[in-house]
Amino acid sequence: MRGRSGLGGLGGDPPLTPPAMEAGPGGRKERPKPREPAARLERARQRAAQQELKQRQRAEIYALNRVMTELEQQQFDSFCRQMQASGE
């Protein structure tokens, strides 16, 4: 029992290789499988939906900003009229 003397692989047993590095059929190393088309398509759909949401939110923010600017201008005009009326 020379190969099993506790010397950590020295002797009779071949060294162990991790499962990901084992040679597959034909002597080639196995590579991780590429993404399946369905997963890729789903990710593209999610990206498109996210982009659409972002565009919609941006449009809403611009619209809200326009409304707030108009309201601020109306309040300023009203303030100016009150100041003119009280000064006369």
C-alpha cells in the first residue's frame, strides 16, 4: 500500500481535477453553455421596457416642470400687481 501512505496524492492515485475542467467527449474541455435564445430575448424585452419607462417618466417630469413654471409665473405676476396697487 505504497500509494496510500497519506502523502497527498504522491504515489499511485492520479491528481483530482475539478469537474469544470474535466475533458468532455473528444478530449475537449467543456465550456459553460451560452445563454439560451429565450433568456436573451427576455432580457432584451426587459431592457426595452425599462427604457420605455424611463422615457415616460422623463416626459412626465418635463410636463410637471412646465406646469410648475407657469404657476410660479402667475403667482409672481399677481404679486407684482398687488405691489403696484398698494404703492399708488
